[in-house]
Amino acid sequence: MKFMQVENNVITNIILCNQEFASQIGAIPFVEGADIGDIWDGEKFVKPIKHVDIAQVINNRLESFQNKAPEMLRELYVANTLAGITTAQSDQMFDDFQDVLQRIREGAWPTAVFRLQQKTPQGFVTQELINTWIAKIQAYL
């Protein structure tokens, strides 16, 4: 049979043995799903709260965005080309939206969306096109 050893309300060991040996060492019957390191309150176990390094989470997210930036920019450029943008319009868009492009490259995608939301349609760039860009970025978030 399977038994758990518990010290200071923490499961320290899980063993296979007979009832007699378990009684000798103070082990209790195993509860399905319990694992070493879980907290045991006498009736149920609780998974311990794991420490989360917020700085590492942020770093990983930024790195992910930066790694995906070339793909994201290609998708935006393809969407523009399919929409019939001319070279002159493309040049103007690079001038008008360089702040957004920089944020995408740097991994600041939520900020890129924020900047796009502040933009007003002008020339070739319609609100529909801006919304398409925002949707493409948000799909990656």
C-alpha cells in the first residue's frame, strides 16, 4: 500500500509498505494526487504557493515579443501590400507610424497598441486598417 510521511504539516515522503510498517514510522494512508512538498492539514492536501519572480516573467514576455517582432512586422507589411499601398504611401506610413514600429521592434507591444489607438486616419490609412493592425498585435498578446 502507499503511505505518506508528514512532518510539520508538509508531506516529506511517499512510500510503499504494509500497514504495520507504516504505523511504526507514523505514516498515514496516501491521498490520491498528493505529492512531496504539499501541505497536509489532516484531511486534505494543498499545493504550496510557488514563488514567482515577476522580473523574470516580464523579461521572458519582452524577449518573446522581441523574438516575434520580425514576423509581426512582416504580417503588417503583407497586409499593407495586399491593401494596395504604393511606394509613396509606404514611405509616408513609415514616417507617420515609425513610433509604433519602434515599439513593436523593442517588444513594447501593449504600448504599440496604445499608440495605434491614439492615431487618426489620414490618407491611405483608414480606421479599418488601424484596427486590423491592432487586432494582429493583440492576437499575439
